[in-house]
Amino acid sequence: TLVNLVVSHLVQAIRGKDSCFSSIERQSAGSYYERVKISEPNEFDIMLVMPVARIQLEEADDTGAFYYVSFKRSPKEKGWLKFLEEDGKLSAFKMLQALREIIRQEVKNIKDVEVTVARKKAGCPAITLQIKNPPSEISVDIILTLEAQQSWPLSTQGGLKIEQWLGTKVRRDMRFRSLYLVAKQNKNEKVLRGNTWRLSFSHIEKDMIKNHGNSKTCCESDGPKCCRKGCLKLLKYLLEQLKMKYPKELEKFCSYHVKTAFLHSCVTWPNDSEWHLGDLDHCFQQCLGYFVDCLQKSQLTHFFIPQYNLLSLEDKAKHHFLSRKICHELNNGFPVFHE
């Protein structure tokens, strides 16, 4: 309720303050909204989605995930011009800066709730709000997102291998959905200008996690129940607990790593009969085994972009560290869950 109050206030203000942002819509992402959060809901991800017309994408590196964005023809709304670089590329940095400034000014006008804007973290695309909610604090990540009604880039062609799991028709329908790009700096850029955008599929991931059954009735009120969501919750929770215990060694890992491993597991074991509710223990260990295997090979393929490895080869030692910690948990009945 608190988060909705604050975000609704901000969205109204942002729309009124800059004509480019006038059609911005909020969309919720992340584990709270996928209903896979285990601990206190104290972290929220909110995407602020801006529709853009006729954009051109140019790959920024060989991952197939990062792009430069430019307009195919000069936008009708002249306000966009202030966000363009000399070469016509749309600057994620300039847009984030403008958005951040509006939010920074506007949080002062929110009555009855104490909201502050956290300091900018290098390379982090989100604008983070801290909401005082005694005795604790809620953090809300606001993520600037472009939405384009156009076909997905070539790099996604061989991804989303869900034919056996959710069916060919579902895959086709998903690939017809809008393309999302989030403002995200590409660390491999020769000159860090902050004008790269990264593909985002969080809207599709949310749908797959919600409608996760091989049969249409899986987990419906009168349908058979499965343990897929339970597995994902436990995977996220395990990583969360281990990150709290080893913050320095595991800082490179985030819940997106386990979510990706989970989606690959759903493809590896596509049938509902392989995810019976009573088999949570077995299925969770199976998913973990899949993830450990990825860590040992330093190879975790992006679910939508097959050429993109989410585990950078220069972090091999960190991957092995995490795989050792997970194996220790597996072999000892997960002591970290009881600490």
C-alpha cells in the first residue's frame, strides 16, 4: 500500500513535468509480483515504461543483449531532442538523469511518508527510493524502460526454447509481444558514455512464472498443484542467505542467475508430472544440481539470447566458490536455512 501510494504520486508528477514522459506507465516486476518472495516484502521493482515509435537498434557488443537506440525519423515530440547524442543515439544516461531529478524534487512533496532517493550506484540502472516504514525500510527500484512495438532482434531467434514445455503457440504469441529495453550501462563499452540499453524480458518471465504448467489447468483452483514456484522461491532464498553470509565473494550474483537456471530447468523437465507438489525436496535439489553444473562450467545461457553467457569467464573463481557453498548446503541439509 505504501509503495503504491508513493509510486502513484511520482508517476503523476513525472507525466506532468516533461512532455517526453507524459505517456509513462508503471509496470511491476521482480519476485514480489511474481509471488515468489519468501522473506519480508521490503524490496520492490517498478518499471516505468515509455512507448517509443519506430526505433532502430544497433548492437553494442557481441552479447546480443546491449543496443544503441536511435529514431528512424525525427520524433514528433521535440522534447526528445535533448536526450539525443550528437550522433543521434538516445542517451540512457541523459534520460535517467532527467528522471532522477524530477523524482528527487518530487519526493519532498509526498505527505505523511518519509521518502529519500538513494545515492547513485555505479553501473546500476535503477533509481532507488528508500521509504521509511518503522521499524524497517522499504527499497523501491525504479527502472526506466522503453517499449517498442516491433519485432525482437535477431539475437533472440534461438532463445525461449519452450516448445516442449509451454507449447509452440505460446512461444509464437510471446515473441509478438512488445520489445522492452532498460537503461543499462554496458561495462564492455570502450568509452563509458552511458548510452546503451539492454533487452529486458521481465514481462514475459512474469507470465511464464504465472502460467507455468505444461497442462493449462496446472495450479488452477481445481487443477493439480505443482512445486515449480516453490522451487524458485527456495532457489532465490538460498542465494539471498548465502549472499548475506558471504557478501564480498558473492556480490556478482543476483536472483536473475537462479531465475534463469530455474527457467532452463522447466525446459529440461517440461512435464507437470515431473513437478508434483509432494516432490518439492527432490525437484529443488534437481534445479540446484542444474545451477551447480552451470557454475562449474562457468556457462549459464541467457534464456532469451542464446549467445549471451550470464557467467563471465573472468569470474571463474567466484563461480566455483558459490558451487562449493551450495554443495555444502546440499550435503548437510541446508544449515543456512536454520541460521
